[in-house]
Amino acid sequence: MPHSPGHQQHPGHKVSERFLDERVQVAVDAQTVADATYVLRVDEDGHPERYYFARDDVDMTRLEPSTTTTYCPFKGTASYFNLALRDRKIPDAAWTYEEPYEEHAALKGRVAFYDDNVPQMRIIHPA
């Protein structure tokens, strides 16, 4: 894995990761999408905290690959998923880094959710 150009060019920008031994859930319209007792929390300057779930802790039958990708100079290229619920589809509601930069290798293959872009989505975790 290559090194992050973002961290090299902006050494003051903080992206920290830590594993939590706490239950964290993602629910949309009372439908549980993810439920884990061991998640990776990412805190990045200028962004809300994010929780990255192992795929085994996500109902992957509800996620459909999207054509959307974005690039982060600190973490790499993210691929998105649409969230398919019983009665609707929410575009680009989750993402993953399949090949993150070396500094964030722990993100590889994990799934995070855009709770701030999906008003009905709740991430439930201890305060």
C-alpha cells in the first residue's frame, strides 16, 4: 500500500482511529442495518466521527454497489453503496475503502454510514 499524500502535504491534519469495545448499531426506519460490539471509530479534523463496521456486522443484503466513488488524500478512494430498504432505496448511504493508504490500513473493507446525509438513519452508541 502506498503512503498517504495528504498526510505528507498536510502533517497537521489529524485522522485518528481507535477500536471501541462498545455496542454500536445503525438503524434506518427501525430497520437494523449494522450491529457490532467492536467497531473502528475515526475522528478526522473538520468531519464528524465515523464508525467503520466489519462486513460480518453489516446486513450486506441491504447494500447494493453504487457507481459513486470519492477520493480522500488521507485515506484513499472510497466506493459507495445504496441502501435498499423494504420500501425505498437511499443512494450512497454507505462507503468502504478497499485499498486505503498505508496509514489507514485498518479501514480496508470496513463499511461506514452517512448518518448526517440520511435523516432517518441513527447511529446508536454509548455517549
